[in-house]
Amino acid sequence: MRYDISIIGGGPAGAMAALAASRRGAKTILIDDKQPGVPYVSACAEGVGDAVLKSLGLSEGPWVMNRCHNIKITAPNGTTRVLAPKGLTALVLDRAAFEASLIAQASEYPNFNYSPGYRATSISGHKSGINYWKTLDVQSIQTGEIEKVDSLIVIDCSGIRATIAKQAGLYMPPLKRSDIGVCSQYRVLSPELDEDTFELWFGSKYGAPRGYIWVFPKTSCYSNVGIGVPGGQGVDTKKNLEEFINWRFGRYAEFRSHYIRASIPLAPPLRQVSTPDGIMVAGDAARFCISTTGAGIGMALWSGREAGAVAANHLKGHLPLSHYDDICHKTIIPKLERAYRLKNRVTKSDESMQRYFYALQPLLWLHNVAPRWVEKRAARNMRFA
Ligand SMILES: Cc1cc2nc3c(=O)[nH]c(=O)nc-3n(C[C@H](O)[C@H](O)[C@H](O)COP(=O)(O)OP(=O)(O)OC[C@H]3O[C@@H](n4cnc5c(N)ncnc54)[C@H](O)[C@@H]3O)c2cc1C
């Protein structure tokens, strides 16, 4: 089959790219290796600021499972602060339902095709007239059969590996081990926890050297509890997380389930995110993840939307594909590069993380004196996280 745009991966980046491209009339296919009708556990803590959804014009749906107004931060030396910034609400999503709702919106356009249960395995190209067609080999997860999908533009939204974009020649510097966030997560029964509070526990004392453990209450009954640390330290994240859960959750610790292990790019963002012959990347595939926190949902949604929109407008002859690079360079790439430099300074050791907490004290003091001023600026910075 021939399409204008093929999108690989039905995470937040791919779903938003699909919606943006279909809305603009492009004949679009979304290829996703998740199997239809088979429930899956998202490799994510599912936390996102409400400012992210607002800035993208997405109204909240039943996939918002919880709204938290407090953040309890425990520093590497064990001191704790509870922040309750006004005007900032942290949402915990049901990501599977959220992505399904974006895909359902895209499906309202007759020019959109959703192809779940297929994995893109390789890419090749051929010239036909003035067009350069990309052919994806896509393999059915169920039968193993390979089918061919032709399109003029391929947007790789397949997450950190971005195999197809790499194969197609987009330059991706190798990831250093310390630039990969190694994560483990459980869902834990937590009826006694305050469901209005996100918890973050930093440092080795809690089993997260140079990283942190999160407790995000998803409902009044259970929470996403996970750990993320920079790679290359030989940390057994599963073991450390289980020890933390035993300590923090007491008699409920054994009621844990849905274990996942996954990685996040804590690397600098890619500087080239499209090629003249029609390859684009968005979300984790473009390494658009805030490396100080590991938050990537907002970046994925934003970059997916921009990639889909630019691709569709390019096919109408309105824009060069490099316009996508231009907007990324004007908006998120400098922010992500700053975050990367900060991450390298802050997460050197427990001591450097502790120093950062001390450095934040004046900001907390300022927040007491001029809360609206601080909150307004924080909200502006939370557009992507
Ligand atoms: C444990 C953990 C916790 C996290 N918690 C948070 C959080 O609380 N808040 C936050 O903002 N960020 C969080 N992140 C980061 C966030 O999950 C990612 O940044 C975000 O999911 C990136 O979205 P994406 O669409 O680029 O990629 P993904 O969400 O990885 O989606 C990629 C999709 O592509 C599919 N796919 C992959 N390869 C192929 C292929 N070859 N063919 C077809 N389909 C393919 C995958 O199945 C998947 O559906 C977390 C990450 C981890 C690992």
C-alpha cells in the first residue's frame, strides 16, 4: 500500500504525529507493535503537568486517573520538604487509554489507517519520477508475515532505539551508558498513602545513586513506584526498588505487580531531526527527554505534533521538511541542552545532588515571599514536563 506518511510507534509522539498529519489531509498510516485487544503495561510512571496538556490544547479525558497538588521531596541526606505550588497540578494518566484516545481522534479522518500488531523491521528506498519512496518491511507480531508499506515520509516515533531512522541514515551519536536512564517500576497497593502527593526520594540512601525513586499515586488504591538511575553504575534497580518498597510500604509491599524494566534517553537531544529525503524523528527517538528528570511525555506530544504537521504541510508544497528542525532548534533543543548540562553537574554524586537542594533554598524562600511570581515562572517552564 502507498501512503503519504508512515509513522512508526503508537506512543505519545506517534499518536500525536498521526493526529496532526491526518487532520491536515495526508494519507497516513500508524504502525504499532502493540497487539490489538491485548492489554499492555506502559513503561512509564505516567506523570505529567496539566500545563503540558493545556499548552497543546488537549482537554482532559477519563484517562486522567489522579490529580496531585503536593510534591514531597526527600534529599540525599534525608531532609524532606513538601511543596504545594499553586496553579501547578501533576496528573497521573492511564497512558494506554490516553494514547488510544488520540488514535481514536485520528481515526475520525478517512485518510488515516491504524495498523496495530505490526513491527517495522527495515527500510529501503527507491526513486520513482521526482519522488523518493521509502519502503518499510513490517512484520505481523502474530503470524510473522512481512508486508511492504510505501510512503514519501517516514516519522520514526519508536522510542529510544529509533532503529529505522538509524538504518535510514539519520545521524545518531552512540549513547554513552551514563546517558541512559535505567529504570524499574512496579504498581504497588497503597491505600494508606496520601493520594494528593507525588513522592520523590533522591540518592544512594534510598537505593538510587545519582538518581531517584518516585511514588506516583494513580488511584486511591495503588501507585506507580519506580527507580531511575544513570547507567554504567552496575545498580540492580529491581533489587533496590524492592528493598525500598519493603521499607516504604510495609505490609502492602507484597501487593506489587506489573513489573517493567525500561530505559530513558538522558542524552543531549539530536541536532538533526529530519533528512531531505523524508526521514523524521520525534519523542524519545529524537532524544527529546528532559535529562534532569527523565520526563519525556510532554516533549513527545509536542514534537510528534510538530513533525506530523510539518510533514503534511511539506507534501502540500508549503514547507521544507527542515522547517521541523528549525522549530525544534528555536524551542526545545536549547532547553534540552541546558537540562543535559545541568544533569551532568547535578548528578555527579549524592553530594552534588545535595548541594543542588541547598542551592534551591533561596527559591523556596522567594516562593514564601512572592508565590505568584515564582509560580508563574515555574508554570512557564512546566510547558513540557
Ligand atoms: C520507567 C519510566 C518511567 C517514566 N515516567 C515518566 C513520567 O512519569 N513522565 C514523563 O513525562 N515521562 C516519563 N518517562 C519517559 C516517557 O515514558 C517517554 O519519554 C515517552 O514515553 C516517550 O514517548 P515516545 O512516543 O517517544 O516513545 P514510547 O512511549 O517509547 O513509544 C514508542 C512506541 O513505539 C512502539 N514501537 C517500538 N518499536 C517499534 C517498531 N519497530 N515498529 C512498530 N512499533 C514500535 C512501542 O511499542 C511503543 O508503543 C518514563 C520512562 C520510563 C522508562
